[in-house]
Amino acid sequence: MAQPGGSVAPYPTAPGGYGDPSQAPPPGFNMGYNQGPPPVMYQPGPMGPGPVPGPEYGGHPGGISPAPAMAPAAAAVAVGVPPGLEYLTQIDQILIHQKVELLEAFIGFETNNQYEIKNSLGQKIYKAKEKNDCCTRNCCGSLRSFDMKIKDNMDREVIRLIRPLRCVSCWCPCCLQEMEVQAPPGTTVGYVKQDWHPFLPRFSIQGENKETVMKLEGPCFACNCCGDVNFELKAKDSDKSIGRISKQWSGLLKEVFTDTDNFGIQFPLDLDVKMKAVLMGACFLIDFMFFEKVGEANQRSTVFS
């Protein structure tokens, strides 16, 4: 269509288009971007140049994807957080699944325990593996000492759990269970210590100087017969529950024929990330104390045995 100046418009201008760039925007027009909520800090991943790789084309639709990589800008926000634990500042629950070991399931030969640690969406954020020798595993059973390495999705060790060889029965109050939690390895951030009680499993969640921060208390009979077993998390000077560690019912076949366990950990969102790491250590200690079966030995269900 010819214009008065003799020029031809290259294309018709639709109403409500971009407008004349030489004119100021109308009053109330937002010149900047809407900032929205603050960015979510994800578990660290590759942070090199170039786009972050997405899920592999043609992957299994039912597969569990790892947690997205954390942006470099978000890493600078986490001040005072041990490296690799930035993602824990953004969540208030963790799922821990023990991996099935075929050799252990079929012939009863005890192997190093392995776990996957996931968020509430089922995305793997960490992996844990026990480091032990064959003799200790099969001779000392569930009371065995061990080191456990917890690594992120880039295979970097971010947490180390150290469990010494100790007693577990209430008849030996001077040498009860404990676990040291390091994050990163070599830097102690807290301890889990069993407190003596005649019939209840009780634990103190302690800081790096062994000061008690929280308490953990389980049922008198820690056996999940078609139901969950809850260990309630409480403040140091209060009986009000602020979270829990739950041994989840895995189904009849898994519970009878294997010692693979599923756990859930709930804690306050604003809890110190170091204490969240210590609670992960408490979950593994509870698993070994009450839900680990070695060979023909029955798993422990009370503090008496």
C-alpha cells in the first residue's frame, strides 16, 4: 500500500505492536524486568562456560534425574555454608534409599552399604557409600565401625561420617553409640551421641564443640510391622516436635528378604545447614543400630538387646 511520501510499508503494523522507539512509554509502563522470587540454590553441578546440558535425548522416561546445577551467582549467596551443602539450605526434607545388593540378598554375605539421597521430587542430590573391610562387616555385624563418604553429583566428597566401635545396649551406659560428622572432610561440624535410657532410644544432636543443640527420641519398640517408625526431633529444652526421622515401610518382600531401608528426614527449613548434615548422620546411625540385618542374625528392635 503506497504511503504519502511515496514509500511502501514493508509490512502492516498490528495494533498494540512495539510502537515508535522515539516516543516515551506511557505512564505506568515497567521499563525493567520483573524480579520475582529469589533464585533457588541447587546442588552444585558443572559451572563451566556454555549452556547447562539438559536431560539426555532418548533417556528412560521413568528415570530419576539429578538435581539441577546451581548457578554461580547463587553460590556467592551461601555464606558460611560448607562447600557442596548449598542445596540443603533450600529444602526441609530428605529421602534416603538404600540400594539393593544382590550378593547380600541371595547368599547373605554382608557388603558395604550404599545409599541414594534424594529431594522430595525424587531427584538424586547425593550418594553415600560405606567404607569398610570384609572382616569387620561380617564379624562385628551392625555394631561395626565404619567411615561413610557422601558425595555430590559431581563425585566430590562433601560429608564424611565416622562411627567408632561402641556398645548399643542399655546395660553398657559408659560406651554407647556415637558418630562424628565432618563437612567438608577433616572439619567437624557436629556429633550424634546416644543418651542412656532404660527402654527408649534417645540421641543428642550436638554441635562441633559437643554442645547439645537438639534431641532425638524413638519408640520403645523400633520395629516397622506394616508401618513407619518415627524418631521425633525436638528442641533441646522443649518437648515440641520440630521434625522427625522416619523409617518407612518398604513392602513385605523387601522387609523380609533384604535389609534395604527407606528413610525420610524432616527438619525446619531455616535450620543451620550443618545441623541438617548431622541429622543425615543420625539417620545412618539409626539404620545400623535398629534396621541392619547381618547374615542369620535378627535385627535389633530395642535398646535392651
